[in-house]
Amino acid sequence: MSLRSILSSSDSEERWVNRIGQYFEKEVAIHNVPVSVFNVPKAISAFKPQAYTPQVIAFGPYHHMQPELYQMEKYKLAAIKSSLRPEQILNFQEIMIDKMKELEPVIRACYHKYLDHDGDALAWIVAIDGLFLLDILRGYGQVKYSQRKNLTRDAVLCRDVMVLENQIPVILLKEIRKNLQLNSVHDADDLELFLMLRGFCQIHSPLKLARMSNLSPYTSCLHLLDLMYHLIVNHQATPTRPQEQVLGLEKTDGQADEEKHQSEKEANDLILNVGEIVEMGMRLGIGKKVLKPIKVIQEMPWDKISNLLGIEMANEHDNDNHPIVEEITIPSVSHLSKFAGVKFSHTIGGIGDMKFIQEEATLYLPIITLNANSEVVLRNLVAYEVALSDSTGKLAQYVDFMSGIVDTSEDAQSFREKGIIKGDLTNEEIADLFNGMNRLSGKARNKTVDEINEYYNKRPMVKGYNFIKKRVFASWRILTLFSTILLLLLFLLNCFCEVYGCPQFFGRSS
């Protein structure tokens, strides 16, 4: 089997050789241009790939040439022409394309993935998509809260604007504005562009943002998603508490999962044995009075009982091809409330202000607004954070926390009533959103999770439940062994009766 190549043809290989030779020295000279537009790894996108790819329109070279998205090209060109002056349209090649071609090494340096486009195609892609993005951003610069409804016309495009692989680097947007002389003489730092980008983030961010003064310098953002990410993680009312790493000799997630699967297997073996015992008893002609208790055991709703005990029963219809979503270990909202008396309240701060105060038995969480595009925004923000080599992982930890604590629509409703969750999504949609998020924060966990688990496990009702669960789990092996021995004895007895007959014992005729 031949390995897949980043190049699509021999012509592409020739272009690659020529490009490497032509731009080798220039590429070395632009080492200070950071890679900012990453392609999402399959390990992340496998759980919901459509959330990481544009569905309507492409921005940038990664998806520009895809047939299902290219039908929007006429729409882009029409919007761009309406925003340009006639002389700019006539001289577009000279004032835009030729200058963008000079920036080809810079353009390529911004993108993590190899770009199989020649210089002309790359210049046109960046120019068209960059201008179209600027057209969308126009009007967000001085946006007021009362004007939000007027911006909903772009809602269908805003989803794709926030996709990680769809980002247009700010350094290229600045060059486009400079080529068209859109920035004023006093706008040396492109403050107007930053205000447009921040205005967009203000409208579409699911979490509250930091003030402009918290970003220093404010124009250092790499692209729109990068700006929203840093505005979110830097919004904090209290100093950041150090995150704790998993240390010591405690059980790893893999060991805990192995023990859980072993318990599930033993429980399933027991139930299968009970079923076969009933069937064997019927063959032997054992009276209904003797079999009635066994039938009752067999017909009990073991799936509901197992859920109550924290056991997941095996499902023959489960598809092993689908990846299993992993969550952090933390009780749900309803369990914390019912069994531990934990209360919930919203905080005016950001994700760094999430905290649990044991004296008040209260969990404080930032306000999150969830609408139609919020899941795509959250997923791509976390994917971008994972791609950054110097990130603290704060956003991934917050999303993992919400995914672990919100299990059902009742949990979502509880948070909605406390003002923690806002937005247009239904409670069921909120629960589905968080239940579909796979854990991305790794072994690192914040102190809040440890404090909640410690407080919860010390409650009398929870301690009693854990004691019973432990005893039940311990009894599975004994019950399974006993049922296996009983089944073997009945099988031998059945074989004996098939040959010799046992009417004197079971009232069967030979």
C-alpha cells in the first residue's frame, strides 16, 4: 500500500521543487512569522468532524477549492465588488494581486499544512477571502448592544468564520487594508481592524470577554479565533489559582476503566447464567413454583438497576466503530444537589473564576450563552488551544468540567434557573452538546474538581451509597461463580434424565 502524499500530481511535485528553490532564502528570512492556522488532528475531529469543517463557505486555502463550497464564489465576488471603488476594481491585479504575490512566503508561513497552490492561485485565494471577511466584519467595529439584532443577517456565515481551518491571519488582513488604503494616516496600528474583530467576538463568544486593556499589545492577535480565545482566557476577576497535576500512586484512568469493565462483565455473566438456569429447569420439568423466583430475577429491569448502581450494561447494538466520549470524573448537577446539598451560582468573572466554597457548599461558575453556533465555536476554540504549544489549557479544563457535570436536560435546566446557562438552545440540546464533548485536558485537572469530589464523597448519603455499591460489586463474582456451578449441575442432571428419565423426581414421563 502506498502512502498518501501531500502533493496531488507530478505537476505539483515540480511546483514544489521550484518553489522550495526559489523561496528558500526568503523562507529563512521570515522565521519570525508564527504558524497560526492549524489543521485539526483526527484525534480531535473524530467525535464530530462536521464541527471542524466549513459547511457553507470557505475562507483561506485549506477549503477554498472544495466543490461543495465553491458555489459561494459568485456571492463572494459580488460582495467584494460592491465594497470596492470602480478604479480599485479596474486595477485590482496591480494594487492587490501583485502585492499579495510578493507576500507568498509570509502566507505559506502562516499555515501549518503544506499548501499545494502556486503563487498566483494563493494570492487570489487570500485576496478574495480576505476581502470577503473584511466585508463581513464591517459594522462590528462600533457595535452597540442595541444593534445586535441588525447583525443576525450574517448568522449563516458566522458559523464558518469561527472554524479553525478557515482562519485568515490578521497580518494578511492588514496588508489587504493597506493595499486598498482603507486605514487612515493616524491608524498606524490598525486599531479600526482590531475593533471590528473584537466587536465580532463580543457578539458571538459564548463566554464573557476581557477588556481591551487586558491584551498587551492589543494588535498582537494572530486571527479572529486567536483573539476570541485570548479574550476569554484573560477575563478573570480574581488571580489564577495554580493547576494541579495528577501525582502520587492513585489509580490511573486506564486502571479504573479496567476494573469497571471487569465488574460489568461479571454482572452480565451472572444474568446470562440465570437465564440458562431457567431454561434448563424447564427442560427438567421443575415445577413452576420452584422456577417462579428465578423468573422474577430474570425479568427484573437490570438495565435500570445497573444504571442506578453505576454499571453500564453491554449493548449488542453498540457500534464499536464510533469513538467513545471520555469525561472527567465528577458528579452531575442533580447528584450534587440531591445527595450533597450543593448550591450553584453564577459569577461575573471568567473561566478562571470558577470555584467551590465548601463553607457555603456553593459552586460558582461563569455565565455561558449557548446558541446555534456555540458548539462549533467552543470546539474550535479548544482545538486551537490544544494546538498551541504554550497554552495553559484553561479553556479545555472548563469545557471538560461542564461536560462532566451536565449529564441530562434536568442538569441544564438547573443551570439555566441559576443564570449560569443562557441562550436559545433547549435543555435537551445543551445536554447533548456537553455529552458529545470528549475530554481534552489530559491528566491535568483544576483544584475545583478535587474539592467537589472530596466534599461529595464525604456526605453521609453518598458514603452509604458507595458502601452498598462496593458490596454489590464484590458480590458479583460470588454470585456468578455460584450460578455457574448451579448451571453445570443442572446440565449434568439434564443429560442424565435424557438417557435414563427422571419421572420419580420431576414428574416427567420418560
